[in-house]
Amino acid sequence: MNEEFLHKWQSQVKKGTLAFILLNLLKDKEMYGYEIIDQISRQVAIDIAEGTLYPLLNRLKTDGLVDSKWVEQQSGIPRKYYTLTLTGKATLDEMSEFWNSLDKSIKKISK
Amino acid sequence: MRLIEFDNKNANQIYLDYIERVKRTTKALSDKDREDILMELNSYIYEYIQENKENGEMSNLLAIIKRIGAPEEILPPVIANKKMDQATHTFNPMHVIKALSLNISNGLSYVAFSILYLLLFCFSFLAIAKIFFPGNIGVFKGENRFYIGLFSDSTIEGTQELLGFWFIPVVLLLSICLYFLITFLMRIRQRFKK
């Protein structure tokens, strides 16, 4: 096995699916930055650095897929909560459909 | 923005230095956008430290700063995005120029916008230069020839200048139209992206 190749491929796949994972997490619940990182680590076992998540969230917001609001905290340091917009939901549906059909095809050829 | 308080003096200094770097990197933005970025990164730092208290203040701070990365590296795409948003909401030429320069690497359409913008400056330049070189600037028509702009005597030999000093108001008016056109096109593009 070529481990170097495998690692590269794995990190490419992770990078490519990050937006999909993120939108799926936000589908059910609004979340703030650290919470998103924590959930991705728990549920998908991928460690996303804050420096990767922040620009991604920003881009998704510019593209109109997510929206955000500041929520004051007792500590005096507010959290920015992200939610899925209607466009985000519709886009996620299409993404899921694509993902499922890709999954099916891959299963077929890798049998 | 409310700053995080550290017990350790060195940690506090490292934190303040980092915040200062974020401020410096986001200088091009409006106060509101700048504050938004600062608050969000500040929140990342605070939450990380809160969640990993057992590791100690200093090592947490160093870890989260490493996880966020250098502001000079992670913020440029964020800044370019926000600047573009700002440019489409104002008619301030400085915002537009800044937004274009930040976004030029983002695709061909920005190159097109930049060319339109350059054209706009050429027009404005011609309007002013007409005062100093009235004979060489204008709309020239000869037999099978037609020129608009600044030309040497030999090029325009045998042609007739059509507008005279009317060239200045006409070109200025064209510049204004072009300017509005560019801003509206950018706005449409931005909306289309959303």
C-alpha cells in the first residue's frame, strides 16, 4: 500500500466534503464555531482547524447558504450562531441527491 | 469588542499581539466588518480556552492561535468577500478599486470589470488632457478613418475634429454612465452569486 498517496487522497476527500458535512450538521440545529468543530470531530472523526472553518463559513454566507447572528453570552464574549437558509436547504437537498447517486455508482463498480 | 482576560502576563501579551495583527490585516474594511471579524476570531479563542481548561491558559492560547493560523494567511479571502459586498452598496470609487484589486484573482469577470474601470479612468484622463492638448484629443473623422482619444499630429493629419471643447462634457457624461453601469453590473453579479 502506498501510504503517502492514501493520506493525500483522504485529505482531499475530507476537504471536498467539508461543506457538505457542515451543511448537514446545520440542517437540524443552529451552531456556533467551536460547537461545529466539536460536532464534526465527534460525528465524522475529522479534525477541522478554526482557520479552515472560519473562511468556509464566511464563503457559505456570501453564497447565501447560511446566515448568522450574534448571541450575547454571560461571559461578555458573544457567540456567532449559524443557521441554514432556505437556499442552503434546497442546495443541501441537491447535494444529498448527488452524493447518494455517486455512492450507488461507486458501490456498483467496487463490488 | 470585549477582550479576554488572562492571568498570565505573557499570555496576555501574546493574545494582544494576535488581536493587533488581525486589526492590521483588516484595515481595508469598514469598522463594522472589522469588528465582526475580530469578534468572531475572539470568540474562537475564548471558546477553545474554556473547553480545554485543564491544559492551562498559555498552552491553550498557543494551541488555538496555531489552529486559527496567521491572520495574514486566512483572512484575505474573507476580506475580499466583505470588500466586494461593501463596494456594491456604495458608489465610493476607493471601495470599488480596492474590491477589484482584492478579487482580481477570483475570476475572469473581475478582469472584465477592471478593464471597464480602466476605460473609465482613460475617459476621465482624456477630459482633463483635452484642456492642455486641445488639438490632439477628440473625435477625429477622416476619409475611412475614425479615431477617439489622444493622437499624434501625424496620425490625425487630414482628419477633422468633430466635437471641439464639447468633447469634455461628452466624455465626462460617458464616464458617469460607465461608472454607474460598472457598479450595477457588479451588484447584479453579486446578487446572481447569492
